[in-house]
Amino acid sequence: MRYRCRFTLSLPIGLACALCACGVHPARTVIPAPTVTPNSSRYPSIDPDLGEHLYPDEKPIAEKLSVVIEESVRKQYAAGSARRDAHPKAHGCVKAEFHVVDTLPATLTKGMFLPGKTYQAWIRFSNGSADPTHADIKRDARGMAIKVLGVPGRKLLEDEVDATTQDFIMINHPVFFATDPARYLSFMDDANSDHFYRKLLIPFDLGVRGTVIALKTRSSRISNPLQARYWSMVPYQLGSGEGRQAVKYSARGCSARTDPLPKNPGHDYLRDALRSTLQSGDACMEFLVQPRTSDRMDVEDSRMEWKEAEAPFYKLATIRVPPQTFDTPEQNTFCENLSFTPWHALPEHKPLGVTNRLRKVIYDHISRVRHEMNGAARQEP
């Protein structure tokens, strides 16, 4: 059911302008028909004991969302130049070390989180806007995607069970703006429509709560990707068997100090800030975990923030980003060809909730579309 008479006309128009970078693109004369079939045959199972439940028609909606987003990507990009549908503008992919703290309680010593263990990793920092030409000074969501390397054990993705990577995907806002699959499909249909009047329906698709979250998510400016705080937004399983629990993740700079915004920021000043920081020395971030402390902390409602006063975060690892030169044509191409998904994961770190279940189908589908359009091999490092 849609909300009625809750918004002035200015709010739908303003929200359409703010959010529809995901759907307002000049149409190409010919849009190639989809050639990649969504793979939803192995849709994730749910864990009722951790509070998961399926929404009506969740699996077919995931397929429909995949096709809607594929059509948007094919409309926006020509063959050979396809980018991600969201977060297409990277500030850079950097090499990092992921060092699990030396002492952890048994409740957190699960999966890849082995006390004292050090992994190599890649980290991709990005803007959230679907417009890859988006100026960094414009308000936007900011992303941090971590790909940890050398993680043994069979993984959850059926086509990549032998991969040795574990991904963590975060943005600089603690919650996501949509949770009901049907409403999210309506949002994506309207956002990707070529008719502006359809975009005026976006606030009704999202509802009051979702609209407020969407506006807050896209409202930030940051001075340096290494100094922002990021959240997983949605929950994950930690552990297996009777001792498993629901958790969320976060990352932040080791120091609370942040640089001021530049007085005359360049179009790509966040890439410049990342480059400058890593030319002068290394950078340090903390990787945190937030165990759920009450069943009231819903694993299905992606819009619900687990308040830190009730569920504190604990340090799991230190991320060290050493001095490096990352802004090279070769590394930028490598960065573009990487695929990140929360389902690059050990069973002990299984993604939970509807948003993550949809992600399994959508992320895999759009990654295959992008690599097929670009004639690029799709493989884990």
C-alpha cells in the first residue's frame, strides 16, 4: 500500500533529483536485449532461529530486480565501457593488511577471525551515485568494500566454492532505505523509468521512513575515504551451530581526527586525498563487530539501526594500508574488474536478511552482465 497526501510536491521532486542518479541516463538509440539469465535457482535458505523469514514472492522479485538493473546498465553504457550500476566511481583500490586482534573472546573467534592472523586484502573506496562522473564534493553515500585474500574453506557461492576470498561491503550510513522486496521493485521501476512523472512516485514507493533514510544516506560529504566511518547496514551470521549469532560490522579510522574539506575541491578530490595520504605514510583503520543483544533487533528490517548504547561494537581487526602508488592504469583496470558481494563468504559469515538474499541474485547477475559487456574474465584474485 502506498502512502497518500504525506508529501508536498517539492519533496517528491527533490527526492527524485537526489536519488535518481540511479535511473536518469540519456537513452541510447538501441538497447541490447538481456543476454544473461538471472541465477536464482539456488536462492538462499533462511534461518528462523536467527529471526529470518521470507517475504511473499521474494525469489521471483529478485529475478525481476536483476533484469530491471541490467536494462539500466545496458541503457547507460556501450559494450566495452560498462560500469557497476551503483558505486561505479572508485576513488581507488588499495592493498591492505587485515590483522585480527591477538586476543578475542570465544564468542567472536569464528570463521576467518582467528586471533593474531594477518591476511592480505584489497579495499575499494567509492561514491554511491550511479553517475560515474559525479563530482566528489556533491552530497552522496560513500562505500568501502573489503576483499580479504587467502581465506581457506569452502565458500557459500555455489559457482565459487573454492575461492579463497571473503568480502565485507559497507557504506557510511548505518541502515538501508528499503526492506520490502515488492516496494523496492516499485522504487527501481520508477527510478529507472524514462518518464519523469514516474520518479515523483519514489517517495510513495519508499514510504516515509525509507524516504528519510534515503535522503540521509545521500547527504554526506567527507574529506578523506580513510577517515570516514562505514557500516555493513545489514546483519550477518557469526559462527555456526548452536553458538551462531547475528552481528553487524563497521570500520573507522584508528584516529578520530579528520581533515577539513578542501576550500577549492577538485572534481576527484577524494582520489587526490587517498593518493596524498598513501604517498606520505601508511593509514590505519579499525574493523568492528556488533553482536546482537536482543531479539528486538530485527535481522529482516534493513531500516533498523541497532543502537550502540544497547549493542556495543568490539574491535575485531586492524586494517593497515601501507604507502603505495595505486593510481595506475593497470591497477585501475584491475579494480574495475573486481566483483564484490557479501556472498563471497564462509558459512560462518553467512549474510542474513532479505536485503542480503536479494543481493545474492542481483550482485551475481549484474557482475556477469558487466563482464560480458566488457569482454572481461570474471575471477577472484
